[in-house]
Amino acid sequence: MNKDNIIWQIAIDGPAGVGKSTVAKLVAQKLGFKYIDTGAMYRAITYLVVHENIPMSDSAAIYALAQKANIEFKIENDKELVFINKINVTDAIRQDPVNTMVSTLSAQSLVRKVLVAIQQQLANSFSTVMDGRDIGTVVMPNAQLKIYLEASSAVRAQRRYMQLTDKGYKADLQEIELMINQRDEQDKARLASPLKPAPNAVIIDTDNLTMTEVIEAIINELNKVKSLTLH
Ligand code: CDP
């Protein structure tokens, strides 16, 4: 098999605040693959729903809005920006009310249908590292490598706290832990693509690992897959 023709798909799933996006971004950078933050897509649609005053219960209106929405990722001055319908929502999607509403919206199968189709199109166009909740189970069921990151909720709250305060946002550690636990419960309990490891995912417990160690572990797993695929 010619390795130049392979489109690589690396799926990284796991609960809130486990460090998926940081790790996925760096793994993609190292490999020269595109990084796709699927959580940002659900967050951007949530932003639009809230700002257009559409009730969360109106799944038909939300579906119509998602179908028409134009989500764009851009990089400016090394900062990754997220736009929906040309509105820069980079900061707004990391704050309330999006934080508290996003898991309610993400439980709707119609919205998922729209976003999963976009994600699959991207994943089939170029080599990607994609992070989210259903990447290994639904979006890229044939990914060559599926990673599921785990960590205790205390460690995850601490990581999210650092991420927010590093960016200059105000944050309350206890409140963050409560919120990520609530969001995880919702994400795991929902009927539509619940958060769970894919049957063939490599599970990495990151409680006692640094970011660099997690990245190394993923690259190691990829090298194992590559040696099996290319020989
Ligand atoms: O960064 P964090 O892990 O806290 O969340 P995120 O990846 O930005 O995702 C925000 C929310 O979007 C999650 O809690 C899920 O409810 C939803 N989501 C999803 O349902 N499926 C995905 N593939 C990605 C996110």
C-alpha cells in the first residue's frame, strides 16, 4: 500500500475537560493533519439558537437553522477563530449561556445528523485528527486509530480552570467541576450517540500523565497502527 495515498483518520473522544482539544491540536500539528473541533460546531449552533431566541424544545426550527448555518474555522495571528454565519463566536462559545445549553442541544438527533454529515465530509477529504464525543463510534467508525481519553472529574475541573484562567477568563473551580459533571451525565445518558468508547478504542487514563506524555502515547499507538497497515 502506498502511504502517500492514505487519508488518516484519528478519533479522539472523551468527557468534558479531559484535554482532548489541546492534545488533538498538537497531535495534528505534529503529523501535519487538520484538526477538527466538533465540540465548537455544537457550541456555535447553540450560540445561534440562543441568540435567535429559539426554544430548545423546538427541534424542527433548530434543525432548519443548523441546515442553513455556515460554520467556519479560521486562523488569525496563531489564534483559532470560530465563525457562524460570519459572526465571530470564538469567545462566546466558551461561556454561558452556551456552556450550560450545549449538551441539551447536542442530544437532538436532527442537529447531529447535520453536523455529522459535515464532519464526515471533512474526514474523507484529508487526514484529520477530530475530537468530540461520538467520533470513534459514529463520525469515523473506520478510523485507523481511535483514542478515548479519561480522567477523574477533579483533575478535569482543574485542567479546565487552568485553561480558562490562562486565557484571562474568570473561573470558579467548584462551579466548573459541577458543570462538567452535569454535562458528562447528559452526554452519557442521551439516546442519540451517547458518549462512550468505541469497542476498538485505546483508552488512556490521563490523571497522572502530562500533556506531552498523552501526545507521546497517541503517537506510539499511531506508529503501531502504521507498522501494521504499511507492511
Ligand atoms: O471542551 P469540552 O470537552 O468541555 O466540550 P466540547 O468538546 O466543546 O463539547 C461541548 C458539548 O458538545 C459536549 O458536552 C457535548 O454535549 C457536545 N458534543 C457532542 O455531542 N458531540 C461531539 N462530537 C462534540 C461535542
